[in-house]
Amino acid sequence: GLLFGQIEADVWNNADMYLYIVALSIPFIAIYNAGAAIFRTTNNAVFPMKVMLVCDVLNVLGNAFCIYYLGWDVRGVAIPTVMARVLAALLILYFVLDENYRLHIKRTFRHKFDTKILKKVLMVGVPYGIENGLFQLGRVLVLSLVSTFGTMAIAANSVGYAIGIFSVLPGFAINLGLTAVISNCVGADDYQQAKYYNRKCLILVVLSHIVINLVIFAMLPLILGIYNLSAQTAAMVTEMVIWHGIFAIIIWPLSFTLPATFRGAGDSKSVMYISLTVMFTCRIALSYVIADWMGIGVFGTWIAMFIDWYVRAGIYIYRYFSNKWMEYRVV
């Protein structure tokens, strides 16, 4: 009520129902992510991908069955999502407990923690977790502003974000591997190799973003047709997706791939401080200035996000060439 008090009653009720149902799947997401990390550690990133792919397909089929055949409301989206996440957790847990696999969890509740290793993990994980948590809080604050622009703006913003995720998906995948590679290089005290892989991955992210965004641009009319949007809403989404794709190519890699390098080197706290400072001063504050005060509307929140990316990129470039990130080490 405090953040979204002005939204329409039907939107409120559906969002409330969806949240309560999907929240049941949070523990299972944690189990899947932990199990998937074990497989990725052993250079087997394909298996968790297959598990998630199967569950995502079942999720989509479940959504279609519950909505189009059974005629359910938002529950037709939420319940299959929970079931898919539960299945993903159970599958990954089953294989993680397989004692024939070279890295597995013993089938016992009697485990001992290596405090030194745990401390190193938390040095990277805790700042990243805090950063992600407050980032989601920032998104909620921005969404509360978007909700004041009406149902059409809410729909356009939601669809725009859903499509926009795909435009940077290769970057997130590459960054995940880059962090591990940089950690190994820094652990071996080979910073030249770390810089080499950083440059290589930056180029790879840019090229992959060019390819996927060209595909998205070409398929955008077909994608928007799936959502059954009004002409005005579709036009808003088109503007969002095109500009998001452009900035995903020219500035996103510097804003999000460089910090992946810093995290791999153990420089997680500075990334957290920079990210949160820029988010609250640029993305959130400027969203209210550009979208509300200047009267641009929902697209103003996207402009604020692009400015956020530029400011991050500038700070991260400075930190990279200052070599301050080379003063840290995880392993």
C-alpha cells in the first residue's frame, strides 16, 4: 500500500495473489542455484542448463494449459512456475547427492564447515548479495513510480523488461564464467592473463549482444503479437526495447562485465558501494526527476537507467586503469 497505493484494484489483487503463490518457490530456487553452482565448478555448466531448460518448457506448457484450457486467472501463471522450480530443485538435488560424481554432497546431516574457505566465499557472496537485494529494492521503488502512470504504462514496462532480459542474456552468461576465470588468474598472481581475459570477454559480450539484439529487433513484431497489446502499448514497448538494445551493445559491457572482473579478483565491496551509490543517485532519483517532474512518463525511468549505466561505466573504467582492483585476492 505504501509503494503501490495508486494502482487499480484488479492489478493489486492479481499481483498480491501471484506474489503469495510464487514466494513458496524461493527455497527451491536456492537449492537449485546451489546445486547448479556445484556442477559449474566442475566445468559442467551444460547439465544445470538442461535441467532448467526442461523445467522452463514444462512451465510454459503448464501456463498454457492452466490459462487457455482451464481458464484460470493469474494462478495459471503462478502455480506452474512454482511446480517447475520445485522440479528443478529436486532434479539438481538428486544428481548432487550421487556419490559417483566427482564433486557431490554426502548423504548425511553431519557436515563440517571449513571456516577459512567459508570466509573467502562470503567475502565475495555477501557484498554481491547485498548489492542484488538493494538493487531489487531500487526496482520496486521505480516500479512504484511506474504504477502512477496507469495500467498501460505498467504493461509496457513489464513487457519491455521481459524482452530486455534476453538482450543482455549472453552478457550475464559470459560474466558468470569470467568471474571464475579471473579468480584463477589472480590466484596464480597472473594479472596480465586476467587483463587478457577481461578484454577478450568484453569483446565477446559486445559481439554477442549485437547478434542477439539484431535478432530481437527483427522478431519484435512477432514477439509483441504474442502479448495481445494495444497499438499504443506496443509502440511504447518498441521504443523501450530498441533503445535498450542499443545501449546493451555500446555501454552495458563496460557497466556489468568490468565489475565481474573485479569480483573475481576479490574486489567485491567496491563494486557494491559503487553500484548502490549510482543506483540511488541516478536510477532512482533521476527516474522521479525525468519521468515525473519533467513529465516524460514511463520511458523516463528507462532514460534514468541508461544514465545509470553510463555513470557506472565511467567509474569502473577509472578503477580498472587505476589497477586498484589488483590489490585484492580471493584465493
